Amino acid sequence: MHLSYWEYKTWLSDIDYTIVGSGIVGLNCALQLKNRFPKAKILILEKGILPQGASTKNAGFACFGSISEILSDLRQHSKEEVCSLVEKRWEGLQLLRKNLGDKAIAFQLHGGHELFLETHHELFAQCSERIKEVNEFLYSIFKEDVFKLHSNSFHFKKIKQKYITNSFEAQLDTGKMMDALLQLVQRKGIRILNSVTVSEFSEHTAAVSVKTDQLEFETTKLLIATNGFAAHLIDGVKVNPARAQVLITKPIANLHIKGTFHLDEGYYYFRNIDGRILLGGGRNLDFKGETTDSFGETAQIQTRLEKLLTEVILPDTHFEIERRWSGIMGVGQEKKPIVQQLSDSVYCGVRLGGMGVAIGSLVGKELADLL
């Protein structure tokens, strides 16, 4: 791109902080930097027309982990580590609500429910037996019991007749959340350039040179907040892409389902939104194929999602699919996000582990606070 003197002077000269990625982490990082350094010139680069990755493509669950997810984490992490993860997710959710307000994000506290298929005898037994244990080590965070047994009040089929309910779990409107964040960032005088893909960068004594598919410029500090796409820019950081596929029905008359729902250790999830059922998941059917940063849907997973709708969620209700999409998460062997300084002038906040709504605001703040 051949930039004019005015274009370069206004948008690309004397940049103090450049953030790659305009998702939850990147926008919150920018806000925190502006609060700390009000006179700083901050630029955000986004490769999509809208924020890519998962920030505008998630299911809008304000959650910190179902009981089976927490027990799964305990097989890989210590009790102290899992408790710290939950605490950070909870702290991140409160920061999100504080920054934007519940009305702006359509925050609704209807509780969350984990369902267990009839065939999942062992998983249901294990989770039921360990409710007390999990409640005890989470008590320091919530000051009351988190999980409890609940009857099948929504009359789902082919499941155990008890849910395990989390009264602290809520839901929000992902689109409204991201729109509110973008508006807040722009009101602060932070510039965003969309449809600009960073291809590489190089660090010099006093600046970082950034090369994109559109233009080149220099910045004093570079902060990478691309989560599942991080491997394109950062060598050696242990984060892998993970695609999540989603569908949503057309409006369903008199839809009685309320709250957020999890199945199969969190690999499936659904909710009511605007009188429709939004359902996502199925990555566990094809871990290898879904370890990708390419958007798209597959017949294997979409067929499974539709089968769950027909047999479990809406067994006696006619429905039609209106839309399908996918999002790209950043995951790894460890659940703890990577927030670190990579060199003198380059930093990253990535690997949100599918918990971006919960932890993204906090990771963005922590990323800015590294400076």
C-alpha cells in the first residue's frame, strides 16, 4: 500500500503500543494501557473485518467450568492450580461486568446445568460422589456451595434424571459484549485497523518493525493477543488452535428451556438465545481434524449436533437450523493462560483454553501490566 504523508503521520507514526488482535484480550489490554498511560498512542491490528478467533463466535457462556471439567482438570493439575484457575475465571467475569455493565452485555444469571447421557453411568457417578469435595475446595472463592443435584425440570430425553447445577453460572450476548468493548475502546481514542494481517516482526534497539500484508511501520512495544493463531507469530509458545463448531435454530415458539447446559465433560454446550437453541461442540469426535486454525464445519460434527437436538434437547419439538459457524480457540496441555514477556519489547497473552469470555478481560489487563 502506498501511503500518503497524511496517512502515515496520522495512523502509523510515533506509535507507543501496537496490539495484534481485537478480541477480548486485545481490547482489554488496550483499555488498561490507556488507563495507565493516557497520552500513549495505541494501535490495534485485526486481520478480520470483525474480530476473528472466538471472541465474536463463542456461545456466550459466563462460566468457569462444569463439575466434570473441573474433575478432568484435577487429573492434570493440583487442587491448588485448579482452584487458582477457577478463581481467575471468576475474577475475569467480574472485571468484564464492571467494565461494561450487565445491561450492555445482556448478562443473565439463570444458572448452569450439566447433563449426563443415559450411557454415561461412570461419569455421572463420579461427579455426583465428588460434589461435596469440589464444593469444599471452591468454598474459599464463592463462600457457599457451587454444585448441587437438580431434577430434570426441562424434560430432556436420554439423559440421567438428575442434573448437576451451578447456581453461579450465567449467560450473555456475545455480539453486544464485543460491540460495547469496541465502542469503549474507540471512545478512548484507541485506533483499530481491520483487515490487516501481521506476517512478521523484528526487534531493534529502540523499536519493533512490524510487517503486514498491507503496510509496514515501527512501534515501541508489540503485544500479541491472537490466542489460537499465536503460532503464526510466536515460536516455541505452547498453544495449539482448536476449532469449535456451532449451530443455531430458527425461533421456536414457547421454548421453555432457560439457562446454560453442558454435556460430556464440556465438549457439548447449549443455551436458549432469542427463543432459539444455540448448540456447539463435538471437538472430541475428531481432535486431530479440529486442531486447526481454519474456519469451517464438518459433516461428522454437524450431524452429531443435530442428533443431540433431535434426541436429547428438543425430542418432541420441530426445529430448523438457521445458521452454522465455527470459532478458533487456543489450547494446550496446561490450562493456565500464557501471559509473558517474550523479549525486551514484545509480549503475549494467549492460550485461553476455551474460557475467553471468563478470563479474557483479566488476561488483557495482566498483559498490559507486564509493561
